[in-house]
Amino acid sequence: MIDILYFARLRERLGLAREHMDVSQNIESVAALLSHLRARGEPWSTALGESESVLVAVNQEIARPDTRIKDGDEIALFPPVTGG
């Protein structure tokens, strides 16, 4: 199982702050996870769409699409933060 955390506008749009997911569904990378979540349909496909800026952290470290995911990982999804 992995623990997925949703922050800021993602939490609001999805109506979910966290969920647990079985990674035995061939979810081996950040890109595969995002693809799996988008395949759920609305609101997932829009909130996590290709045109949306979403940052991902695996175990509190910023991750790339090819970052591997394994059982027990904590995955955080959040929009980029800008300052002024």
C-alpha cells in the first residue's frame, strides 16, 4: 500500500485529503500513478490533467515522472507554490 496525500487546490477539487492505494496494480512510477489516477475520470482527469501543473513528492522528496514507487511510500501531490 502507498499513502497518497492531496494538498491545496487538488484536495479541494478532488474532495479528498488522503487515500491508500494498493501498488500491485502495475503502478511502478510517478508517471504510472498519475496515469492511473487520471483514468478514474472526472474530477481526476481534469485536476491531474496533462495541462495542469502538479508537483509530486515521494517520501518528502520532489520526484520526477520516472521516480520509482514501492510499497510503503508516501506520495504527496500539490500545485506549484509561487511567491511575490
